[in-house]
Amino acid sequence: MNLSIIGSGYVGTTVAACFADLGHDVVNIDIDESVVETINAGDAPIHEEGLSELIAEHAGPNGSGRLRATTDYAAVRDTEVTFLCLPTPQNDDGSIDLSIMEAGASQLGETLADAPGWHTVVVKSTVVPGSTADTITPILERESGKTAGEDFGVGMNPEFLREGTAVHDFLSPDKVVLGADDDRALEDMRAVFDPLVQAADAPVVETDTRTAEMIKYANNGFLAAKVSLINDLGNICKELGVDAYEVADAIGLDDRISAQFLQSGVGWGGSCFPKDTRAIISAAEATGYEPAVLNAAVEVNDRQPARLVALLAEHLEGEFEGAEIAVLGLAFKPGTDDMRNSRAIPVIDDLQERGATVTAYDPVAADNAPNYVDDVTYADSAAGALDGADGAVVVTDWDEFAALDAEFDAMATPIVVDGRRVIERRDGITYEGLTW
Ligand SMILES: NC(=O)C1=CN([C@@H]2O[C@H](COP(=O)(O)OP(=O)(O)OC[C@H]3O[C@@H](n4cnc5c(N)ncnc54)[C@H](O)[C@@H]3O)[C@@H](O)[C@H]2O)C=CC1
Ligand SMILES: O=C(O)[C@H]1O[C@H](OP(=O)(O)OP(=O)(O)OC[C@H]2O[C@@H](n3ccc(=O)[nH]c3=O)[C@H](O)[C@@H]2O)[C@H](O)[C@@H](O)[C@@H]1O
């Protein structure tokens, strides 16, 4: 099929390249010319394992020709289905900011005014229940002068990929959710996803757009709350002298709980869990309902960075003034340079407020870090950050930190507070785990 994908970020680029690989003809539309040029040169505009190979195979001078990019929305008219993969950030009060979606829908609607025949528009961005039917569809109707369900179809297809494993996650989904408010849109979505569903043998959930939107928030809310619950239990373990990881290993054997997302520590960050939990809390509160568990999940998450620094404070006897502290890890999780809502940010802020100077090391996120934290010295290696430090905190579970050993000997005072359970306890260091 001929597909257009509007927005070529983490989701849009991955989805476009994967659909091209599954046999569709795909055009990526983005307002950022550098993104468009990069794709058309056969390169990936973002760092994701396996993505540059897929783009080289299908875009650029040596590609199959099944993937190209443009800044021109007119390309939509040569396609049958359009996916909206635009950002859905949050307002200051935590509620969803739909302005970028509205701008994209408006341009798309104008383009559809002159499009021949039927076209299906699919919202792939994460949007609160009702956004597709109550906000996006009316804009498409107004700008195109056409009627949804008669002249064009509207669907909602939430995305569950994770950063760092985006290509793998998209091509091997646990489920495909197809939300549609008319039969023809649903048929188009089935046809688009058929090659993926066949190849991955993935279960398909067919529903309406409102439910599809809620499934996405329920998925992220559940996972965020699961991590916060294991962190809450982990904090109790720490206070009572129990190892939370031993406990998690045991409860994870219960199929009803499962072993995934039971790693306790300094908490969740990234571009989605924090924004999506707040957006659905805000949507719930707007109805008059107080989502007590999700609010608690956010509260526990907000506490973990301060608990990490407090543990270090105990060992330094509160003497942070003039202390040099090594921060190992800056990215919100390993495998990415993304620092959005990384737990490193509140940890570093807290250390600096208490008077410490911070030297940080991250294998890939250091270039990005100055956008999020100030007055930090960046080391080229973990050894460089630890050299002469009065204490160290571990914020991101990069594999390479597990191999650290003699590097701790170069610390002025070898105190290590681990927020991710990556460092081996060893003789010669004072080791403190956040939940063990
Ligand atoms: N990043 C992730 O891992 C996941 C994100 N999502 C959701 O997917 C949506 C998109 O997120 P990301 O891909 O991370 O965003 P992103 O910020 O990485 O990329 C968005 C792209 O849209 C482009 N853009 C902005 N306005 C535009 C316009 N009017 N027309 C055309 N292009 C425009 C930007 O230049 C950028 O390249 C969000 O709703 C997010 O919550 C869902 C699952 C996973
Ligand atoms: O909506 C989204 O954008 C995506 O959000 C998350 O994906 P992502 O944010 O890329 O990363 P995760 O691997 O889920 O990790 C999120 C945070 O939770 C933390 N985490 C995760 C698991 C765990 O056991 N413990 C833990 O602290 C990670 O360190 C990280 O900070 C979801 O896992 C995806 O399904 C979803 O599509």
C-alpha cells in the first residue's frame, strides 16, 4: 500500500522504515529539512539499533525506493493511508498539549481537500481519550470540507515501542491495537498491518478510537505504577534490612506478577512515562475523579532521587560543601542518549544545592546533558569521573559499569551509592544500594 507518515521522530521514522521493509511504499513528512535530507541520503535521523540499516536498504541512492521523505504535505495525495506521529507534550499543569497535533491535522485536512477518493487518517501519537474523535476529526472535516466516515476514515493505533529497541519492538509487537469509528477505516488499517501481523504472529485488538487511546495510557500507567510499586516495596525492604532484588526475583516467578519491570531503584524517566501518567491523571481529574494509585506512583517516583542523595549524605555525614561527587550515567535508561526527565537531573540538582561539585560520565549522553544540567564537568570514562571523587552515585544501568573494579581505588573516599543495582559489592569500597 502507499502510506504517508507525518512526523519523523522516534516513532515516525521507525514506523516508516519498518513499513517499507514490510513491503509498503512509504513517504515520511516532516517540517525539519535536516531530517528529510538525512532520510533521503539513506541515513537515520535518530540513533536506534537496526534503523540505519533499514533506512539504507529502502531510502537514499542505493535503496529499494520504498522509503522517501519530504517537507511537502502534498505527498499525502499519492497515498491511501496517513499516520500522524507528531509530539504530544504536556502543558505546565500536566495536561496534554494537542497544539502540534492540531497544526498537523489542519495541514493534512487542507491537503485532503484536493485528494481524490477515500483516504484513511490514523492517529499514532499518544492522545487522551476523545482527542481523535472530538479534536482531530473535526479539524480534518473543517479543513478538507469533507465528512468523516463518508469521504475519509479516521483510526487510532497506539504505539508501544521503547526507545533503544524501537525497531525490534515494532516488528515483534505483543499486540496490535486498531481503533476505528468506521468500518472502512478499520479495513484499511487491517490491510496496512496484515504483513506485520502475519510475520510476527501478533494478536490484534480491534476497538473504537476512544478505547484505543485509553489502552495506551493504561499500558504506560500500569508499567509506571509497577515500577513505583516495586520501588515502594524496595524502600520498605531497605528500611527493614531486606534485599529487594531477592524479593523481586521470587515474586516475579508468579505468572500473575511476571519478572519484567521489577527492577527497583532511582525511578522512571524518559519522554513518555512522566508525561503520559500526568496527562491521564489530568484527564481523570477533569472529570472529578482522583486517580489515587497513579498519583501515588508519581509521588514515589519523585522521591527516589532524593533518597539516593540522602544515602550518600549519611556516609558523608552531611558534608557536601566542597565534596566532589561522581555521577555515573546521565541517560534516562541505557541504550540511548535521551535525557528527557532522566533521574540524573534531580540527583545532580540536589547534589549541587547541597554544595557538591559534580563530575559525570555517560557513554553517549554527555553531549546532550548541558541542555538539562549546568555546571557539570564531563569525564571521558567512568574511571575519569571516579578519580579523586569523595563519593559516587549510579543513575543509569549501563552494562559497562558492572565491570568497574580497580577504578574505585582512585576515589578519595570510595563511597558508592548504587541506584540501579549494577555495581558488584567488593572489598575496599563502602557500597550502598538504594533498595537493598
Ligand atoms: N518516543 C517513544 O518511544 C514513543 C513515543 N510515542 C508517542 O508518539 C508521539 C511522537 O513521539 P516521538 O516520535 O517521540 O516524537 P519526536 O519529538 O521524536 O518527533 C516528532 C517529529 O515531528 C516533527 N514535526 C513537528 N511538527 C510537525 C508538523 N506540523 N508536521 C510535520 N512534522 C512535524 C518534528 O520535526 C519531529 O521530527 C508522541 O505522542 C509520543 O507520546 C509512543 C510510543 C513510543
Ligand atoms: O510510550 C512510550 O513512549 C513508551 O514508554 C516506555 O518506553 P521507554 O520510555 O522507551 O522506556 P522503558 O524501557 O519503559 O523505561 C522507562 C523508565 O523506567 C525505568 N525502569 C524500567 C523498568 C524497571 O524495571 N525499572 C525501571 O526503573 C527505566 O530506567 C526508564 O527510566 C514503554 O515501555 C513503551 O511501551 C512505550 O511505548
